[in-house]
Amino acid sequence: MGERLDRNKLNAVNFYRTAYMGDPKKAVELYVGDRYIQHNPLVSDGKQGFIEYFEKMHQDYPDKTIEFLRTIAEDNMVALHTRQMWPEGEEYATMDFFRFDATGKIIEHWDSIQEVPKQSAHTNTMF
């Protein structure tokens, strides 16, 4: 079971990094199963919707960066906690959740994205 969880964690990170850094078509080819269910309301359902969204994102914001902070796996799910830095100082904390099929391919995705505020009511960070 540990090998499967490690494989899924690695596939989730590689999928997200590949798409985020500008090659969503390759990410889908390598890491997505027969069907891809999308829950982000800004991204069309399915593989092509994902590809189109991330191609436009890379075209509009080629200098964005991402840091993977935490990767958690349980059963057929992987959760990623990332820090995204965008041009002009925008910074986001993101949580992505991926469901995998038995072969280690991603078949479903949920996410939550929050801009890091300039001020906070405490000294804890979002990371």
C-alpha cells in the first residue's frame, strides 16, 4: 500500500508542476486517466478544458512560480498544499485534492485557492 501512495503523491506533484509550468497537454497525457472530472468552477470539465485553462494561464502569466509544501495521501486521494507566487507580488495558498484510479492516473480534482493577505490577525503564516 505504501508504494501505491508514494506513486500517487509523486504523480500528483509531477502532474501539477508540468501543467502549471506550461505543458498541460503533456501533464494530461502522462498522468490523467480515461476520464477527468473537474470541480473548479472556472475550469471546464474534462481533459480538454483543463488543457485550455492552463495553456491560457501560462500564456498570460509565464513568470509565475509554485512551491510544493505538503503532500498527503490516503486510500486513492492525494492532497497538495502549495504556495504560488504570481507577477506583481500576488501570492496564493492553494489546496488541491486528486482522486486516482487503480493504475495511478488522476481522474478527479477539487481545489481551494486563497490570496495571502497583506495583514493578519496573528503571526502565523499560511504555510
